[in-house]
Amino acid sequence: MIERALFLRNPIGHLTYESNDLSDLNKAEWDALMIIQDILAIPSKFQQLLSGQRMPILADYIPAFQGVLDELKELLEDPQFIPAYDAIQAGIQKAEDYASHAHFTKVPACTLATCQYFSTLLSIHIMILTNG
């Protein structure tokens, strides 16, 4: 929905300009929406990747989950995301807490070996989704 609002930013501005009941967002609010869209795109890719399978398997889930954490941590280094630093950090902490409770440490070795192999393929797939 945020993506649609950003796409329709100019028509929304014209509509709100002509209406006494509506007000347009200011530049800072539109910029904040762009940042939020970029942040939410990361877990959305994760969800899209796993929802394409009838029953996601651990060999796909673990590297995908790690990919989400890695991408969120990369945002912390980007100056564009400084206003959202606390929210991103809280999301990372929540995901790490979840991972520690999910007992990823008790995963069979053969599954982890498969995860290592497929994590490379997953990284390529995520790059294609991101750039495609």
C-alpha cells in the first residue's frame, strides 16, 4: 500500500490541494514513507520467497531468515536510514530473540550442510528479486 501511495504521490497532492477536507503529506513525511517502504521490503521478500512453497522446509527457512537479518544490519550502516535506526535495531533484536527460541542450534547436521549450499543459491535469488 505504501508503494502505491508513493507511486500516486502527484495525483494525491493534486487531490488534496483541491479539497478542503484533505491535507497532503509534507516532504519529510513522504521521505519517511520511502524509508519505511525500503525497510518493509526486506521481510516482504522473505515472506514472498517462503510463501511460494506449499510447505517451507528448514533448509530454505534458515538461510532466508539469516538473509533478512543480514539485510537489516546493512541498513544500519546506510546514512539514509539513520532516522529509522532504533526501529531497525528493534526489529533485528526481535528476530534474533526469535531465532534463539526457535532452537536453530538443534538442527541436524545434514540440514545445516544443505543450508550452507542453498544459502548461496538463495543469495543469488534475492539479488535477482532486488535488482529485477
